[in-house]
Amino acid sequence: MAKKAKKADGYIDLSAAQKAQHEAWRPLTVHEANRLAKSRWKTVKVRRDPEDARLWRVERPGSVQAHEPMTREAWLAFLETGEATPTKSAQGGSASGGDGQTAAEVYAERRRDIDRLLEWLGQELRKHEKEARAKPRNWGASGDLYRVRSGLIEVLAALRGVEIEDIERCL
């Protein structure tokens, strides 16, 4: 019988097998992808795509491509072959709108999604604030907002094409 994950200091301790399973499907961060590429292919550079912060901008000699973030296995295969297995977005089409939609249609669809997400975020923040006021000595709520704030700063920096520090200086 498998042991349940133990909670220590608010974090869940996972077994080595659970961690390995998690790592197998987790997409790499840009930093991790660069570190792996640097070990063998010094000319490959990964950045966050300036047009879509969810995508990677993979720069190779004579080639610049946008790709969805990849797992370690997929990234190493891509580095070997130069070809990535196409992945699908959550809505069923390809990340670039390859199902026959125009760029303007995909933009309008994503803009509507973003507007809905921002509205939903506002609702969740109002609920979260009520819960935080009910437990004023609980630092967990402040930690939650730190993570939300960091994510919003990252998104805004990618959208504006500036560094995170530039956004933080404006706050």
C-alpha cells in the first residue's frame, strides 16, 4: 500500500518515484531548456516568445521558431532532430491556430478568453480577500498573493517586451 504524501511546513513531501513521475511530464522552464541545450548545443538559445508568452522562441543558427514548452524528453529529441512533435492547445487547435483560422480570428478568440480570465481573477481575489480577513494571522494568504503578483508581473513583462525588473520598478 502506497504511503500518503506528508505535509510539512505547508509543502507536500513526495516520494522519489512520485517526483520522477511529475518531472517526466512537466514542461521545462526556459532556464532549464537553456541549461540542457548549453551542455551539447552551444548555438541553441531559448527565450520567451515576445508575441505569446506561453511559447518558447527557439533560436538556432539560421532559424527562429516558436514552440510550446516541452518536457525534458521532447526537448532533447528536438535538439537531436530539429523537429518537435506538434502539440495541441487546450481548445483543440494548434497553438498557432493551424485549424484554418486567421491570425485575427485567433487573436480575437484569445482576447475574449483573457477578458473572461481577468473577470474570473477579480471574483477569485474578492473571495480570497474575505477568507484572508477571516484569518488575519495566517500568512498563507499573503503567500498566495505573492505568487499571483509574480505571475501577473511576468505576463505584463512578456506582453510589453520588457524585463520583470522594469515592471517592478513601476509599482
